[in-house]
Amino acid sequence: MNIATGNQVLTVLGMMSGTSLDGVDAAILRTDGEGVAEPGARLFQPYDRQEREVLRAALAAAPLAAADIPPPAFAAAAAVVDAAHLRAIEALLDQARLARREIDLVGFHGQTVFHAPERRITIQLGDGEALARAAGIDVVWDFRSADIAAGGQGAPLVPAYHRALAVAAGLEPPLALVNIGGVANITWIGKDGELIAFDTGPGNALIDDLVAARAGMRMDEDGRLAAAGHVDDAALARLLAESFFEKRPPKSLDRNDFSIEPVAGLGLEDAAATLAAFTAEALARAARHLPRPPRRWIVCGGGARNPVILRQLAARVPAPATVETAGDHGWREEFVEAEAFAYLAARSLRGLPLTFPGTTGVEKPVLGGRLAMARPGEGARSASA
Ligand SMILES: Nc1ncnc2c1ncn2[C@@H]1O[C@H](COP(=O)(O)OP(=O)(O)O)[C@@H](O)[C@H]1O
Ligand SMILES: [Mg+2]
């Protein structure tokens, strides 16, 4: 709807598998890599229990991977990632009654299993070449390594898309788009599209870990446990006693940079309430690193479905700012990241930068992503101006 005339609009299928290990989000977006024409069909392809175990094992083995030799758990996990993404593509095409030739491009983020930018390491499992051949569609993948190689954090990558959404919606700056996935990140959009973005702290991963360990549950659905508990101030203070929150951006996190140990002595409900407050307080503290306070905080990602996190955040952002969800703006809050990787794939194909000094700390805007062809040797079918 805000596409400049003359640019080729591509139909791109973006996929994201976040560190929550819940499954693959897949969404179709019509875009030229600058404006957003329209969102299309979308689908969530959950991992089954066994797949999730394999991925968890890779995550657990990942810190040992830093010594250049991938742990054996990676190969098994990569196979799960490739298979699940291929299934997601096929299921989405099926559901939307689209033929594969109607999709110009796939954006394939893969599964992050380790992220240590200070050591210039970020590992996403998944083989874009294999996926392109199997799906019969060109794939842009490996979104993060060019930024890491250029000295950036390699994360977050969604800000460029957050800005496109905000521009298309005509929202007045300054505003913050917050993604609460396994970890949480913020995109601050200032006047003239100025971007500042960084990881803020935990998202849902600690809450997921807590309820998995204590109750065999997948998540604290609708924040029910947290709503029945009380925030333990001493435990919250211990959780917040990390230099990360004071550190100036750029900064990014690994899923396992925080631990649930400080809530180990609390009952389940109080522990869930305290972790929800931790996520909210870490987000609110991000405002210290912003040039001007956002007027609105718009929440996307799975955390937007946890009303306790939303309430805790609303209680902490300085008035008159409001806390809203992406859904309040007609965006598909659980699919914003998948759409972002569709958008970034289109940008990659057009040679537009994915990351910026304000988002990952690179010195100048950096291109990213690698193109894998469905039929190697034929030339990209949608290479455009
Ligand atoms: N209805 C809900 N109530 C509470 N939490 C939810 C709900 N739906 C999703 N979540 C949380 O969101 C997480 C998934 O969020 P997502 O944005 O997909 O993260 P990631 O990108 O890391 O996969 C789940 O693991 C869960 O913790
Ligand atoms: Mg997810």
C-alpha cells in the first residue's frame, strides 16, 4: 500500500523458528523490500515433542560448539529444522491453495542455537541450499553472518520491518515496537525513521523453562500461573542485578544468558509472576537507552498473549505512554517476525541493507543474506533493479 511505483513487488514466504522452540512461523508477504503491499496466508507449524527434544539437545550442546567442531547434536537438529521448514512451506501452500511457482522467494532464518557476538559467533541451523532444491523455490538464508563479520551484533534483524509497518500505519514517532519471543527486543523509531534497536532481556524463555521443569507444561498459558502469584521483590532484584541492563546498546543476547535460579525457592505461581515482572522491568529499563521516551509501546511475539507481562509493562512505562499489542493495529502479532524475514529476503535480493548502525552497531548499513537457487545455474528468477 505504500509501495513506490516501478519497484517489482515479490510474493515472499518468510519463516522464523525462534528460541522458544515452539515451532515454525510461516507467512506470505507481498513486498518490494521497502514498502509492504499486503500480508497473505500464514501458518504455525509446531515441533512435535521428539523434534523439540532434538532441538533442545542442540541448544544445550551449543556452548561447546565454539571450538569450531560442531557437536554431533547439531546434525540431528539441522535435519529437524530442514524437514520442519519444508513441511511448513508445503502446508502453507496447501492451505492457501497456491502453486509453488506463485511464490517468488523464501526467507529462511533457520534455528539459532548459539549467539555470542562478542566472539563473532552466531549459529543458525538449517541448510538453505537443500531447502531451495527440496521446495523448488529460491531461498534467501544466512541472514546474520554478514553483519557479525562486519563487527555487528547480528541481531536484532526485525527493526527494518518494524519501521516499514509503522510507516505504512502512519504512526507518529517516537514509538517502540517490542518483540517478546524467547528473548525480548525493542525497536525505537524516531523522527525521520531514525532506528535504535537492541535486545532488552528475557522474553518468555525463562517462564517456559520454569513451567517445563516444575509442571511439565509448555508455557504459562494466558499468564494464568503468574496472575495467581505475587512478585517477589528480592528475587526480582537478584534477577535484575546484571550489568547487561546498564550496558549501552548495541547489545544482543543468547537465549540462555539468564537463569531461573533466583526464583528456585519460590512457589510456582510466585516464580511465574516474578519472571513476568522481570521481562517487563527489563523492557521498561530499555527506555534509559533511548533518546526520547516512546509514545506507544506496541508488543508483538508470543509474549503479547501473556496479559500479566502486558500489565506489568503498562505499570512500568512512564505516563502518558501506552502499551498496546500488534493486534490492536491489525498486525498479526505472532507472525511479525516471519513477515520480517520475507521482507528481509526481498531486501537481500534487491541489494538493500538489512542492518544499520542503530540496530546492530555496524559502522555503516550492511547487506546480508545468501541466495540459494531452486535450480542452480538458471539465474535468480526475480533479480530486480
Ligand atoms: N497464550 C499464551 N499465553 C502465554 N504465553 C504465550 C501464549 N502464546 C505464546 N506464548 C509464549 O510465547 C512463546 C512463543 O513466542 P514466539 O514469539 O514464537 O517466540 P520465539 O520467536 O522465540 O519462538 C511461547 O513459548 C510462550 O512462552
Ligand atoms: Mg516461535
